[in-house]
Amino acid sequence: MTPVEGAAAQLDRLAAAFANARAEGRAALVTFVTAGDGDTAANLDALVAGGADIVELGMPFTDPMADGPAIQAANLRSLARGTTTADILAIATGFRQRHPNVPLILMGYANPMLRRGAEWFAGAARDAGADGVICVDIPPEEDGALGPALRETGLHLVRLATPTTDTARLPRVVDGASGFLYYVSVAGITGLQQAAQDSIEAAVARLKSATDLPIAVGFGVRTPDQAAAIGRVADGVVVGSAIVEIIAKHSVDAPAAVTEYVAGLARALRAEEG
């Protein structure tokens, strides 16, 4: 497969996931785990078994400014085990071999991504079967640090919008973004609070007026009811900290618990069909 053909396949996986969910009259379920925390391969398989449409694989980092205590603790557990970028890419490669059609997004921070250079990272992520990247701490104004390398390799650059992203800045946020737009529903860190539903509805409507990209909403989503409510207005629902907490609690028995929890979220989203 040529790089161009590989890029096309990667682009198609993410687009197909949202299109399939849309065809079923529901939002896509986007789930997150931290690489190197527990049996990551088994936990990733558990996400898919539970009904996740899209998977985010967190790249552990010592200073994760957007992440709350649960994911911070997962990062430290992973790093204490010696997890490296090579390990993360190997996890991604194994996932792609087992799940050829499930989109995989690498999510993390600039330091690990840029340490060997943007071109190296983009190529390595592509070769590992990733579909896109979320880099929390490279703002759109600094797109040149990573964006061109990702786009050159055919990877999606998923951008973040927040409650403080005003109308003047929003066009810059969506310019150069692809795959989907990740709406951070609270002005804070992951996992500790849930935004009011009416504020999410207003934000999604505003974002949809500025871009044709699917809108996925995350930060603080924990219960099936919350997921279902958000799924009525958004194209995707992102759940991370609650899953990471299950992994921390259940250790080697986490995959079964993760599958059960994710299945509950997936059922709630499917209950919104029609």
C-alpha cells in the first residue's frame, strides 16, 4: 500500500465511523484509555467489545495540563512502568492488526510528539495505524509545529474548542482541523465536573454554524443518561476518566468491567435512535 493509499484508508475509517452512527440515528461513542496503564491491549479490545465507535489512546506525560486526577494518576502509573513512545506505537500497531476498521486517535501533549521531530512522529503514527492526533497544548496559532506534518501523512488533526473559544477565534480553531472537532464542555480539567446540558446544546449549535466537521463532546461525561442527553445534540460523546478509574479499580480484571461499562453507554446512545 502506498502512503497515499494508506492515508486514504485512515481518513475513511474516521469518516465512516461518524457516517455509520449518523445512519443509525445516534451519536458516535468515543472512548479513551491511557497507554501503558494496565493491560492496554486487553482494555482496548474491551472498548471495542463494549461498542465504542472510536478509540483514543492517551500518550502518558508528566504534566498533563488538561487532565484531572484520574488520568494524571494513570499517566504516572504508566510512566512508572517505563512506558515509552515506542511502546505506545507498538500498542497502536497491535490494535490496528486486531481491529482493522476501528478508528484510533493518539491523544497527548507536544513534548513526546515533537521530541524526535514532527515529521518523524507523524510518519511513525501513520505506520502504526493511527487515524489522527489530538495534541492538547499546541494551539491553532502554532499549527506549524505539527499540523503540516500530520496533514502530509494523511493523519487527521483533531482540534479542541472550549467554552471560552469566542466567535472571533473559532474560525482559526477549525482552519486546518479535520476528523472531528472536540468540544471541551467545561472550563477546567477532565473528569471532575459536568457542564449543564443547555450550555452544551448552545455550544454545539454555535460550533455547527462554523464548521461541517462532526462535533464530539467530552470532559465530565460519566453516566449513560449524560451520554444520551449529549448524544441528542452532538455527533459524538467522549468518555475517558470514568473508564480510566475502572482500570485503576479492577486492575487485571478491568477488561470485563470496561466492556460492561462501555456497553451501557452504547445502549444509552442507541436508545436515542429515531
